[in-house]
Amino acid sequence: MSREKVYFKTFGCRTNQFDTQVMMSRLEDFDLCTEETEADVVVVNSCTVTNGADATVRGYINALKRRNPKARVVLAGCGAHSKGEELLAQGRVHGVMGHSEKERINEILHRPEGFYEIGDLEHVDSTVVSEFIGKSRAFIKIQEGCDFRCSYCIIPFVRGNARSHDEEQILEQVRRLAANGFGEFILTGTNVGSYGRDRGSSMAKLLKRLSMIRGVRRIRIGSLEPIQIDAEFKELLGEPWMAKHLHIALQHTSDRMLELMNRRNRYPEDLKLFEELAERGYALGTDFIVGHPGEGDAEWREAMERIRELPLTHVHAFTYSPREGTASAGMDLARVRGDIAKARHRELTETIREKNLRFRREHTRDLTVLVEGGGDGVYQGFDQYYNRVRIESAEDLANTWLLLNEVEAGQKENHARFSL
């Protein structure tokens, strides 16, 4: 009897990408497939951070029904907690499984009838993943959940409170992956900088131990909060294995907006921190929400003046999307018109694009690049500053490390030629 085939579709953040690898590693009685049209089961690891994310997942499921009407669709990820019951009742999915159930996926997928296995929000994974299928970099989930209660965010309600993974398990995870040829590791989680608070440890202590594992060449860290970059962490900034890029979530640069968002950071301290990190040679990215209720013209002008002051090189900009059940959605404040929010988003991203171009023009030598993919003479990867480099070469460069010294900064990415 032939084994059923399972296809995974992953939406959203790096944490979801890691969770997909956990589920893949737990499949014992099924075969993975790379084409959704060939699958008997499609597991949709969903994102629910915005209304747009929900709509994208729903659109994918609807389209999948047309492309492969016989496939059983299983909804996993954050959307399982926010929209799973509704989609199951509508008959759009065969089953729903929560975060805590992903390690039981082999058992769950055997069920012929529909199911709703939502589990709880206190679970911590115990799976050690030895391979990352289709990846050259490895994502390492070190914690789950968030204790912050930002007014716009639904994630704590679908991921739970902050809880750290076992440190020895994390180390074993990295040892196995390093032994299998991985050299770059990205530490991820819902609120990655909170790692260790519940275990008497810290991000800095974990980083020191990870750096001593043979084969670890570079460590990147997911989104940090400004208050999580403490003196112990700053002591590691000069280490050669630290990627020279930090993503620090500000969300806004107007103090009034930060207060409305129930954020713990304020601009004067943010500016001081960013200037200190930039002086240490770091590229700096941030998250920014455009169009939150109460964002008037005055707040936006102040925000953009401050954006121009900050030594930023990257931005992940969101247009505000109300999430049912969050404090922001119920605020009795003026709403930002869609066309205005769109124009502000464009102004912000264009400003950071110009800053990034200036940074790249000033950093064209001694770039350490992990080539992630390509072929037919054209490859690509990211340097230590998290800038993409497009490389022309007659050599097969896939999954190799390069030191580049003659790099040209193009409008959107860096360009280089390489030969032995």
C-alpha cells in the first residue's frame, strides 16, 4: 500500500518556518512532496498577524481547493487559534491543529474524520531538528510567546506568554545542524530577546555557548526590543561570529504614538541606542506600523523627522490593520484614511531605501557572504550586514562562503563577480 503524500505551505515569520521543519521531522508514516497538486494532505502553517495575513491564507486555501480538490487541508499555525474554528465549521479545512499539537502530527494526520485539536498555549517543543529541507541557513527557535501587551497585537493571544526552550536542547540542535554542514544560524521566537528570563539565563549567555560549537560561523538574531539590549549583550558586539546586523523593533518614533501602542520604548533612548550600535559598525533594521489610530499629520511629521535622524538601514513596514480583540481596534480615535496610510508607507520605505543605499556604498569591501542559491552563472546570498548580493560566476557557488572585496552597490542590491 502506497504511503500518502504531504505538502507543507508556510506563511509568516521565521518561527513558523522552524515549526514547519519540526512537523516535517515528525512525519513517520507519510512522504513529503514538493508539489501541492500531488499531495493527499496539505498542511497550511498560517499567519494571523494582520487581516491581510488572514486573507492571504484564506485565498490560498480557496485556490488550493480548485487545483487539488481531493487533498485534505489541515490548518496549523497562529491562524488555527484565531480562525480555525470558523474555517472548520465552513468546511474549508479538514482539520485544525494548534501549536502544541505539531509534534503529534503523524498521529493526527491519520484521522479520517475532521478534527479540531487546538491544544494549549503553554507547550514548549522538545523536537531536535537535524536538517533544514531546502535551506542553507538554519532557523533555531529558542523561545515561544510574548509577555508584552502592545495594544495593536494579537500574537500573545495565539502564541501565549513568553517561555524559553531548554538551553541544552538548543545547543544539541545547533551541534547536529553544524555537523550536517550548516554554518549560519538565525535565532528566532515570538519575542526572542526575552530568552532565559524564566530559566535564570539570558540571550547573551546562550550566544556565548553557541559560539563555541564547532562549525558555527555566523549567528543572526531575530527581532529584539530596545530594552533587551543590555550591557551583557553589548559585550558581544565585537565578536567575529556576530552578524553585523540587528533588527530592533521600534514600531514608531512619535512618543505619543508609542504610548497609544502601549510600547515600552521611547524615542530619546532609542536614538541613543541606535547611534551607539551604529558606531560599533552595525547595520540596523526596525519594524514600523504606519496608520495606527491617532496618527495625525503632526505625529507623522515628527515621526519622519526622527526616522531621518536614526542610523537605520532596513525597515519592515506594516500598514495598520485592526485585529478584533485588541485594544487598538476599540480606540475612539481618528482613523487614518487608506490612501494617506499608503502614501506614508511609501515615504517611509523610500527614506530607508536611500539610507540603505548610502550604507551599502560605504561598505563594499570585506563582505562575508553565504551563497544561498542560484545557477546558470548567477548566485545570491546575504552579507554580514543583511544586504543581498548578486554574484556572477562560472563556478558552482551554491551553499559556499565567500569573502568579497570588489562589490558594486546597485539600487536594490549589491553586485559582484567571483572567480577562483
